Amino acid sequence: MKYLFFDCECANCYDHEGKICSFGYVITDESFRLLEEKDIIINPNAPFDPHVLGQGSNSIDLAYTPLRFQTAEKFPYHYQTIVSLLTDPETKVFGYAIENDIGFLISECHRYNLVMPSFDYCDIQEIYRLYANYERSPSMEDGLKDLKVPYDDFEGHESKDDAKMSMLLLRAIMEASNTNLDGLLQGYPSSLGQVALSLIQDQLDHLPPRQIAVPYDREAYFGFNHLIYSWVDDPIDNRLEGYGFIFSPLLRKDSQNALKLGEFILSHRGYIVRNLRETSYYVVYDEEEKKLVEPLFVSTKIAVISADEVGHI
């Protein structure tokens, strides 16, 4: 068995659609010995956001010049190579915050009318979040510093270097946990996912917009954000223990109600999570929204419920 670690960089993510300019990867054996590494440089066929060219606050610098990207072949030219890497039956696929990269691949497949490949994967960010007991989504730099993994020699935002750093972080977590990879994955099952769920998320993201007549409450909206991955020390009971909940964007617009529901879930030892692979329930605003999204989840174990049904679980 081989292990593939990959990372994508984008020229821009305008309209929530990533335009990939590099797909970097490293392949190792089961002992994490490096077998192959490469940056696939891609013409994004799109403008570069000034943010990725080092302009503005909290900006980044891509590892190559815009001209280097613009003279490369476009995504369709590299499509089959990328598909072969991700779908090799003798390969396990890993990434850090990998749902972001999968989302970029889905966007590019939509843009060029290509089929998004189906594969299983493991999110190293989720392993590290649980290992280090974070109540937010930690950066890879957080993990590298925490586990004292040297990374000064790597080029930030060079895809293959980011992929290699994610590999080194996974190996460090294994060593610190005194276990092998199978043991680590058994201990963190929420890190495992399938592209099928990412495709459902993509469909949810592109549902027709709907307005609801509720006032915007900024304090309640950000208050709900703080409930994600939070833990209550003194719950009323444990009746929702082991169950994850995701709220639809429409329900999140009703911020006061979403906050109350979130607090109710935590008070019964449930969890508010970010990703479909972590959840047991997808909570929607009302029956109208439920009828719209429920067919998307037919092939999954995720139940779609309305906000009014949360109290009856």
C-alpha cells in the first residue's frame, strides 16, 4: 500500500469556485519513505487574486510567478494524471483540511465538464484537531509547532511542500500516540470521508437562494460559530451523546433560533460540527427546505430534520 498526500493552490476563489494553479503531491510507502514528489503546474485560465500575490493584509505568496502558471497547460490536460493518482486502488489518500482541496477539484471538473473522481480520503486536520483538543480548526502550522516538526526549509504555498508537511505531521502524531496508522484511524474515525459526501455538499452550496423574514443578529450569529466543536462540562443529560449536527445556511440566517438550538444540542451532549462526514443530522430551517434537500441524502446515513424536530430526537 502507498500513501498519497496532496495539496492544491488556487489563483482565485471568486464566486466560491477555486481555479487551481498547482496540484502538488508526495507518495510514500507504509513506512513513510518518500517514493515520489511533484508539483503539477496548471494554467488557472483565470486572473490571480492580489491576495495570492502578496498584496494586502494576511496575504500569501505563491511559489511560482504568474507567468509560470500562465504558460502551463490548463486543468483538462492534467486531469487524467490527477485522477489516476487519486483513484489508484493501492493508494490511501491524505490531505490537511482536504475538503477544501476536494472542493477546488469539484469546481474545476464543473468548469471543464469533467467527471469528478470518486475516492476515499483521510483529513489530517481532523486527526490533529481531536488529538490536540482544539475547539476550532487548527492550522497546519499549529500542528507542526506543537509536535516540533521542523518546517523552515519548506516553501510555504508550494503545493508539494505543503503536502510533504502534512505527511510529516501525520507521522509525528502517530509517533506521539505510540500507534500505527490503522490504530490512529480507528481512534479518529471522523477523519475518514468519501468524495460522494463532498459532491452532496457541492449541491447544497448551489441550491437556489431563499430569503426569510428574520432580523440579522450579529451577536447570535457569531455566538453560534463559537458552539462549533464546543463542549459543555455540565450537560443536562447525555441523550445526544455521539451525534453530530450541521445546520443549513438558511437555518443559520435565523441566527437567534440557531443559537438556541445549538445550545440545546450541547446541553444534551450533542456536537455542532462543520463537515458532512462528521454529522448524524443535517438540520434545516423548515419543512419546505427539508423537502428540497432530503433527496440528496438518500444514499447516506445522514438524517435530514427540521429545526422543530431537534427537540424530539
